[in-house]
Amino acid sequence: MNLVTVSGPPSSGKTAIILKTAATLMQKGVKVGVVKFDCLSTDDDLLYEKAGIPVRKGISGALCPDHYFVSNIEEVAQWGVKEGFDLLISESAGLCNRCSPYIKEIGAICVIDNLSGINTPKKIGPMLKSADIVVITKGDIVSQAEREVFASRVNSVNPKATIMHVNGLTGQGAYELGTLMYQEEVQVDTVKGRELRFPMPSALCSYCLGETRIGDEYQMGNVRKINLER
């Protein structure tokens, strides 16, 4: 089985891109499955089911969805192997832009949209900087010049990545993405023992454990203070 992780900021078009790309792969006889990770709720699984794609969803609740992903990805991979998928796509919740738990030697795709702002690429951390493929969406809404400038900013942050423009509405570019996403010679039986490409954020403080009161006397553990002195 081939395993790929798709991440990106909220509403960047991850689900639309996956649906269009999966459709092109399924036409070629590739058996595709999807696991959707989110925080509180998601109806994206209904979209995948409507498209005839086997899907499972994981809701992290009070936990960080990316930590939740790391804790469950091995079970997800084993589900994919059991179902006999040729390609299993893991879609992240897409939150703070700081982390997305890409795994070494496992395909990593970051979806980012042209409307997010010209300086957005440099504000995104490992989610963009350590991706293998960066998919830029919503290019039909901006000018050609804006598309080129935005792509240049993405390239300056991650010069090693393959940068592609894909339209989540029409599917333009989805076939090309599918040829990169599904590598038949890459086979994954398990992710146990593999390493993340970048460490997860470190935080174990009183607020992680349920504290709601504000003030120094209620703050314990890993706490960082802002420097207001000049």
C-alpha cells in the first residue's frame, strides 16, 4: 500500500483536491481509501462516501489533532492494508500552521491557497517547509502575476518541493497530482518505528491539564513569557 499525508491551513481546499485526484486514480483502477482527522466535527466523510471512496474519520476532541494523528496512524495504516488499498490518503485537520506530522519516507503534500496572503508561506512552519509536494489552489480567482509571485514565495520557503497549481472545482491539474501522489513502487506495510520529519510542539502546562484560571500562580509546567522590554 502507498500512504500519503495531506495537510494545509483551514479551507485551503484539501478535501476538494483529494476528491478530484482520487477520481482520476480510480479511473485507472487504483483502489483509494481516505482517513479524515479533525477536531470537533466534520462532514467530509459524507463527501468521500458519495464519491464511492472508503473513508474513516477521527475526531480528536480536546486533544491536539496532530498529536492524535501520531497516536493513531499505525492503526490507520493497518486498516488500509487490511482493506487492500493501493493508496491510503490521510487528511489532517489543518490548524495553526506550526506542525503537521509528516513521516520520513512517507509522501507529504501541503495544500495552500492563493487567497491566504502574499506573506503566508513564510508564516507556515514545517507543514510547508518539509512537504514533498505543495499544491496551490484558488488560482482562478487571482491574476497570473499574483499566482507567479505567490508560487515564488512558496519556492523560497521550500525550494525542494514540487509546486503545482490545482483547481479544486474543475479538477484541472488533479491528474498530474495523481501521478505524483501514487507511486506504485512505494509500498508501506507499517509505520511502526518510523520517525517524524520534525518534532511536535512541546507543551505540558497547567492549561493542558484543564486549568482555566489566568495568572502566574495558576501556571505550571512548560510556560513561555513574552518579552515586553525594549
